[in-house]
Amino acid sequence: MNSVFNLLLISVLIFLLGTCRTPEKTNQTSLRIISLSPHITELIYALEADTYLVAVTDFCRYPLAARDKEQIGGLIDPNIEKMVSLAPTHLFGIPAHSELNEKVRKFGLHIDMYPNETWADMLAAIDSIAGKIGCDHKGQEIIHKMNINLDSIHAERTHQQPGVMLLIGYEKGSLRNATVAGPNTFIDEMLSAAGGANIYRDLGMRYGTVNIESMLTRQPEVIIDLRMEDKHQIQRLRIDDTWSVLNRTPAVRQGNIFSICGSHTLIPGPRMLWLARDFQAVLDSVKNEQKAVGSKP
């Protein structure tokens, strides 16, 4: 009797295993994804779903393999005809694609749009996109690792929080039309995680243009120039005529002006923790130099 029962149980298990699919394999063979934003392209690669990525924007430069994908233009000049011809099952973009979404609706397409300003936005996008393309397990794995790494960075910061100005653009040779990162941005969040205090956290907008008088009033102790370049590097900048207008600030007097270069600096994607580590490296450099100066007889 027991042997009959066991055989029946085994038969049922075999049937269930044969008919049930794990979330990561559901409908994946028919997936055709178009990414409309660099950070989403990075996310698709992080989810190891790039096989199903049929097109990206002209500005998707990371990872290098993304450059070999079909390109469908940018935010301002999307090639709708090409997008339609690729017969995508999923289009992933940002809120700025709302007008494009109305246009592609005529062709039976829909863009899933995700905010991309903050850490929480990124985690929500990972969770949602992973679920839509059947990569739930991998998505949760990425979220878990990101949270652990962020907690680690938080734990390493000191109570001392130097005032930092986060530059993301200005006229070369001068600081006219300088744009800075303000509150509710992933840049501000990563600086805070690393132990710095954004001097424009009360800006009243995420990004804004500030003048020299404002910079002099706020007295930055550290200035970080974020540059969107392929090569990743951190370097201390020479105090030239560009910065001499701020010679009454601690940052210029102490030579604490740095550039952080890399395609991750202004893209709120899975690599945003790289930026936090870069900020940490800059702040550690400043702190160690101050200790060295203080220890001199």
C-alpha cells in the first residue's frame, strides 16, 4: 500500500514540476525590450536580460556591449518608425517620455515610465522591471546587495560633515551659469551617505543655476566637479583663474577642489553606489590631509 502511495506522490510531483515555471523563465523567449534611458539599459544588463534588449538610445554607452545594440535616437529625436518596426513587447522609459507614449499608443505600444531621481526611485524601477520581464529573483538579489552596500557606506562615515558644492556644469574658464545639484537627487543622497553635507540642499529645486555671490556666501569647504566622461577617475584640480574668484572660500584656500569623471556620475542607475564611494574617497583625502597638517609641529 505504501509503495502505491509513494508512486502516486512521485507522479504528482513530476507533473507539477513539469507544468510550473519559475518567475524568471515565464514568457522570456518572446521578450523584445526597448530601453529609452541609459540607466534602464544598465539595469537590463544587471538583470542579465540583455539578450532580450533589441534597442537602446543613442546615449546608452554603458556597458560597452550596449553600444552594439540597435539605436532609436534620444529623448528629443526618437525614431518612432524604427521602434515600431522592432515589434517590442516592452518599452521602458522615464516620465519625460509621456508625450512619446501618446504617439506610440497609435501603434498599439505602451511605455512603462519610471521616475529616476532618487535611490528609492531606482529600487522601485528594479523591482517593477524585474517583475515585468520575469527576473524577480535577480531583481531582489540586486536590491538586497545595493541596500547592504549603502548601509556599509553609511557605517563608515564620520560625524564631521564638510560642506560640499556639487557642480554639474558651468562655462569653461569661468564659473558663470554654474549648475549645482540640490535636494531630492541621487547625487545629494550619495554625498550624504558618504559623509558630506550639500551646501545647496535647501535650493528649492533638484538642480539649479547659482551665481558667484551665492557660492561666496555659502563658503564651501570642498568643491566637486562631476564630469560625464567614459574614463573613470578622481583628481584634485589645480587652482587656476576659473577658481580664483572663490579664493575667499575654504575650498579654494585649502586646495580642496576635485573632479570626478565617469559615465556613472550623472546616471541614477545601478552604479550610483560607485558615486558614493567616489565621494567617500574625496572626503577621506581631505580628512587625511587635514590630519597631516594638524600633526605638523
